[in-house]
Amino acid sequence: MKTVNVVAAVIFDGDRVFATQRGYGPYKDGWEFPGGKVESGETPEEALKREIEEELETEIEVGEYITTIEHDYPDFHLSMRCYRCRITEGRPVLLEHEAARWLTADELDSVAWLPADITIINRIREMLK
């Protein structure tokens, strides 16, 4: 099974975290933390900054490493490194996503998370408190 290595930005703003809804592909409409694939020669942090700039026209500061999620989808294995981030410049513009929301700890269960992303939700809830 092919492994896909990606990075995800868990963007915090006070007591809220930023979530995006996929706008394309087989997992369209599922909710996730934004990010994407690590290109050859990039560090995970560099990839995350580039992906957020490309997808949301926003600059972020990549903070502490949170965890790596390992998840088997039907046709590939996902290895997703998650980082705590914050916006340093701009406001998110949805170039590739269907929708986005800032969620409080109590609102985290109000969206349909993708299978890999849902595994970190309880950890994020604790980080928000």
C-alpha cells in the first residue's frame, strides 16, 4: 500500500481552532485541518507554510509538533504530521476548500471530520481548554 506523507496545520486563535471542508476529491465535503503533501527537499515546517500560503493566502508561524497520525484509507496509508500554528499575516481565503469555520472546544463535534483528522479531536479539545 502506498504511503502519503502530509502535514497539517492546527491553527489556533485564542479559544478557537480553524477547520476546513474539502472541496475536491474522493473525500470532498469532509472536514480537516488544512495542509498538504511534503515536496522533495522540504522540511515538514516549510511544506506547511507553503501549503497554507497556496490554499489560504495566509502566512502562518509553525509552532510545536503535536503528533503524527497514521491512518489506513482503502487505497493508501496516510502519515500526517500535525503542528500547532498561528496566523501571522492575512485572513484565510478559501482557494481549494468548500467552507471553513473557527471552532471552540464545544463545537468540535459539529462538523463531519475525515477519518484521520477525527483521531486528534480529543487532543485538540484539551489544548483549547
